[in-house]
Amino acid sequence: MPLTTTPAPTGATRTTHRPDIRPDIRPDIRPTTRPGTGPGAGAGLGTVPGPGPDARPGPGAVPGPDARPGPASASPGPGAGAALTLSVLVVEDDTHTAESRVRDLQRQGYAASHVATGAQALTAHHHADLVLLGLDLPDIDGLEVCRLIRATGDRPVISIAAHDTELDRVLALQAGADDCVLASCGIREMLARIEAVLRRAHPRPQAPHTISLSSLHIDGSTREVRLDGRQVVLTAKEFDLLHTLAADPKSVLSRKELMARVWDTTWAASSRTIDTHVSNLRAKLGDKWIITVHGVGYRLGRG
């Protein structure tokens, strides 16, 4: 739409009118990364705004549907539910690269922090669920840092190699890394590898085959659902979503966790598909069986 400009006297401010823009609608405002006081604070980056004690939301930040209360947990377990936020420690001496990786991780709901040296990594890794380890460090050889982290336990480590050679990958894996990626790989591949390593490190507990809640009966073996004795026909993903919620009926599951459990991804751009499946389930079961907990996620109702 063409702009119309109101003439103004010399020296006065010109006012531009846009008839197609309503003044009562504000643009989306994203929280900015703020320095924290956690393990990575010395390197200039704090943790993701949200559940951590150091988090401070930026001006105008509005909690999204994936926001989860409570501190980050170091090791997920059964019943962790929506209070779980996985933390990733980025070990990288290049500030620009580190800031980019931290932002990408934060956008996907991880609590991310950054350190720039091997010495800092050996202290800070105890507070992380996964370490994203750059091998080119200014003080200690990255492979040695990897070996020392592995010697302290089974915390997942993904090494980042600057050169795409078989020798670099083999040395990193032999040093104890769970995976090795090239520094130039895209963010989608990086996130997919993080998700894959975390799935292996924290396998999901097996849900019971048959779940009965009041008049709702879910048979995991035959994948049949009955409500008040009548069979309800569901698609494969509708069944998986309902079964996931019913397996932990007292917990609120975040959108991110549902995406991970049902669709095996935490890619935020895909999470809106949950809305469609929840709407379909409500149409088939009734509105009271799937409860929305605003700002957190979903839980199973009682019909």
C-alpha cells in the first residue's frame, strides 16, 4: 500500500501514516541474551532466559507455550514432565561462533551457556546435560579435555572438528566423544545430532501397555481406544499423543517434550502440529480430556 505523507512546516517532524497498520498491535519482541553468573559467565554469555536462576527476560518478553518453571535438571528421569530443561555447555574460543550456537540452542528451548577455555570446561561441565566441545582451544588440547570429561562419568560429549578428515573424527571418538561433527555443519544437523545423543543417554521409560482412566481405556498393544465402551478411531500420531499424555496423567508435558516423545524432534518451527492433533483429539473424545496449561503445555483431563 502506498505511503501518504502529511506536509509539515520547515523544521517540524514529518509524520508518516500507514493505514494498514493498527496502532494497538505491537510487533513480536524476543528476549535478548543477558550475561549470567553461571559457569559460562566469564566468557560473556549466560544461560537461556527461562528456568535457570540466572535468567532475566528482556523487556517485553512474553513466555511462550514451551516455557517451563523451575530450575534446570541435570539428569532427566521418569516423571520429570514439564519441569525439565536440558542444559548444553558450549566450549568454543571464538566468541562470534559461540554466541551463534548459544542463540540457536536457546531458540530450541535448551538452557545454553558458554566457556572459552579447556580449564573452564573442566569445571563447568558438571552442571551440563551435554557438552558441545570445540577441539581448537587456547590452553588445553581439545582431545585431552574430552578424555578428562569422559573420565568423570558418562555425560554426553559432541566434539566439533575444524577439519573434515577421518583422522580427526577417529581421534575424537577414541577420546570419548559420543559423536563428532564438522564445525561448518548446519544448525539443523547440529540439533538433530544433539537430540540423537540425548535419546541414547536418557532412554524413555516404558509406558504401560493398557491404561484405564475413568471411562477412557487405551490399549497400547492393539492401539485401540475406547470411551464409555465405544471404540474411538484415531490416527497413529493421535494415538501416540494421547498415550503419551495418559502414561503420565499427573504431569504437564511441554510442547517441546511432546514433540520429542511423539515426533522425535524438538525443532520449534514444527511444534504447531501439536495444535492440530490436540484439536482432533478433543473433537473425538470431548474437550475435557486434553487440558491446556497456558504458558507450559498440556496434560490429560478426567473427561
